Amino acid sequence: MTAITFDTLKFANRLKAGGVSSTQAEAEAEALSDVFEANMSELATKADLRELETNLRHEITDLRKDMHVLGQSMVIKLGSLVVVAVGALAAVLKLL
């Protein structure tokens, strides 16, 4: 993972220049640094996004295959239904 640097000294010096006490500025800089470190593990990296993209592409491909199979199944069932209906109609017409 790429490290993101946070300059606590620069941050504390800016706070001090803005009128914040030295102790408070240093405490805020350390606290903010801790927050950055804790949240860095939750960020997605480019590798994470590439892996997700690959997985999604595979899932989409699988879904397309499934849809094709379902489409073929529907055609077969509809064809069977038409054959049965025509056969039943022919039988009824023959009896009349």
C-alpha cells in the first residue's frame, strides 16, 4: 500500500502560528495522525479495484451465459407448448 505522509510538525506549527497553544497544537497533530493511520487500512488500493473489476467481469460473463441458457430453455418450452396446442386443436377439429 502506498504510504500517505502527514507532517505533524508542520501541522502543529501552523496551529501555533494561528494562536493555538503549543501543547494543544501538538496533541491535535498527534490525534489527527492517529486517525489517518487507523483509516488507511480501510482505503481501497488500485490493486483492490483491479481485482474487483476482474471479479465483476467474470460475474457478468457468467450472467450472460445463464441468460443465454434461460433464453434457449424458454424457446424450447414455448415450442413444446405450440406443438401441444396445435395437436390438441387438431384432435378437437377431427372429433367435430
